[in-house]
Amino acid sequence: MTNVPQTDDMPGRGDLVTEPLPHSIDPDHFTPRLLALLSNALVWRESHELRRRFGLGTNDWRVISSLGLRPGMSATEIAEYAAMNKAVVSKSVSALTARRLIVLSEGPRGSRPMFLTREGAEMHDLMLPISLRGQEIMLSHVAPEDITRLNDLLLAMLQETRALMTLESEAMAEERANS
């Protein structure tokens, strides 16, 4: 049973809970919220600068950056690699293709490997400092050994999250199969 605080006795408002719930999350000590706030601030700053300078956003940068690291990836591979929604990747691919920053090739079994053009590689080099500046700002007061430890912890958390997502997907598939 939930321990719900007393409700307001005002006419027409008798069902409203007007006091904080006794069992709620402390937002200043809830790690997922803190990570989301940090990520949102970094993405907003980066996206604003990329749009202002180049007319491209963070999602476009993620596609360009991915192809800079792994030329020849398909849109599906970029979506998995960069943890992006496939529709978002598709929209960026269209914009980047229209600007001749990337090209799609014909691959085996209908795949569409993508590559940066020379202009795309130049754009990558122009965009890179904006992304790196966000990291520099965020970590400016953190000791190098703490940065290494933080990155190790974040990578471990990502692995756990991926494992949890896999388990949940398998459980949902099993539920569907049994119904």
C-alpha cells in the first residue's frame, strides 16, 4: 500500500496531493538524472555552436565523426555504434549527402556503406574542436587520474546497461511467445 499524504480539502480539489510524497527520488543524488542533465547541457552547447558555425547539428556531427573513425559503415551500423535512432541517422545522412559531405556506395547484399568526401573530412576537422571543447570545459577541474577512473566507470555502466537491455528484450520476446 502506498503511503499517500493527506489530500487538499478545498472544494473540487479533494483528490489533489498537495504535499511531497514520502518516498520519492532525491534529484540531487540520483545518478541517472545527473548524467542526463550533464549530457543535455553538453549536447545543447555543441549543437548550438555547430548550427551557428556550419548549419549542422550534433546528430550530423555524430554521423560525420562515426565515419571518420570507421569509414564504410552503413546507416544501421552508425545507429548501433553511436547509439542513435535509425530515423535520426537517416535524416542526417540525407542532409549530409545533400551537402556532399558524405557519399553512399553500393555494398554486398544491398548494404549502403558510407564514406566522407574530402569536404566531409574537412568539415570533420572543423567540427572536432567544438566537441573537444565541451569535454575540456567539463573536465577542466578534474585530475587526469580521476578522468581515467570516471571513463572506466562510465564504460562499465554502459556495459551493464547494454546487458540489462538485452535481458529485458529477451524477457519481452519470451512473454510474446508465451501469449
